[in-house]
Amino acid sequence: MYIGESAGGGLDAWRAAISTVEALAPRHIVAGHKNKDLDDDATRVIAGTRQYLDSAETALKECSTATEFFHTMVARHPDLLYGKTLLWVGAKALYALREPDADPVAASVAAWF
């Protein structure tokens, strides 16, 4: 999951969106980029998403650098197959946005380089 644009309350907005979807009682959720070995069971997908967001929020409080955040999240979620690239880019963007007067566009673009 790309969390690079979740600074300033974005994780809470994401949680609210998950609750909205959950209230619709779906049976399946098909992720665009997922581990092909996992099913599309909505309960599992919603729970896993919440767990990841909670883990990210805790790590953001504990870690002072993007590198530390990245390694903490990889340790907590070792099954991130291809998600490590998005995690690294997201971490760089999130920590860049913590800087005073950070430009969101510049931070997002710079995170990819």
C-alpha cells in the first residue's frame, strides 16, 4: 500500500474509507496489486489493511527517519513481496512532508529518485 500521501491525517481518512466499504458488507475485494497467492476475501483484506495502517502509524511515532521506518515496516511485514519499493518511496515522501513548509508535490516527486 502506498502511504506516501497520507501525511496530515491521511491514515484516518483511509480508515474511514475502509469502514465505509466494510459497511457495504462485501464478500470480495480485488486489490490491484496483490500477492497472487492470497484470495479476495473481504474480511481478510479489510483486516490486513487495518493492521498495516496501524503498524505504519505506530512506526511513524517510533521512527525518526525514513530509513528506520522502512526497516521497521519490513520487519513487521516480511511478506511484502513487491511492496518494498512502494514502501520505500512512501517512507521518503512521508518524512519529507514532515519538514516545515514542505511542498507536497516536490516531496512526492523527489521520493521516486
